Amino acid sequence: MKKITILLAALSFLLFSCGNTPNETSNEQTEPATHEEHEHKAEIQTIELNKGEKWKVDANMITHIRNMENDVISFSKAQQKDYKSLAEKLQSNIELLTSNCTMEGQAHDELHKWLLPYIDMVNELSEAKDDTEASKQFDNIQISFTTFNQYFQ
């Protein structure tokens, strides 16, 4: 549990810091980011299209998203369901995704509207107490990729 808390804190730091320039950072902005970090789970924001078109995700980032999507698709077809192993793979790709964040502007902001709830789902999958709870989180993750593909390319 301590490891997951530390990981979540590190990921949150990366998520809120990517795309910021030194001029954008101030003590006033640090507090709201911390506030959002603790409450983003309850606040789901609607993703908007880019003038009716899908947002383009940078190549170095889409690779990790597609890797996660492929892991989810493969898992759905597998006979044996090892949810903990899947959660570890997804967490690893989330770390790679956030450490390679190069997007800026509204595309970046819209991606975060998808990514933050997705990270929560993966965390809940990794903390699931039994296969029934894990299966429910897995279903949510599958739906999340359907949403991703509606708004991003």
C-alpha cells in the first residue's frame, strides 16, 4: 500500500508538471494542483473534441497508450485471469507515459481528462480485494479505452 501511495504521488507530480514552463510555476498554482490531486477521483470532466475532430496524441505517448490497450485486449481473451499482473503492466506503462509527456495546450488538457480517471481505475484494479472487484475495474478500464478512441488518435 505504501508503495502504491508513493507511486501515485510521483505520477501525480509528473502529470501536473508536464507541459509547464518555469514561468507558469508559482506557490499559488501548487496548492490547487495538490487539491486536484486528492479530489480528481470525484470530479470527472467531459472530454471535448478538437473542432469535431479527434485530438492527436504525440507519437512517443501514444505508443504507451496502445501498449496498455493491447494488454487489456489480450487479457480479455485469456483463459487465466491474473488481475495483479495486468495491473502491474498497466502501471508500468502509465509511468512510461507520464515520464514521456511532451504534449501542451488543449490537447494535453483533454488527454488529462481521460488519463486521470484511467489512473484511478488502474490503481483500484491493483488494490482489488478479490476477482469480482477486479473484474468490475477491468470492465471500467475496457470502457475507458472505448472513450479514449472516441476522442484521441
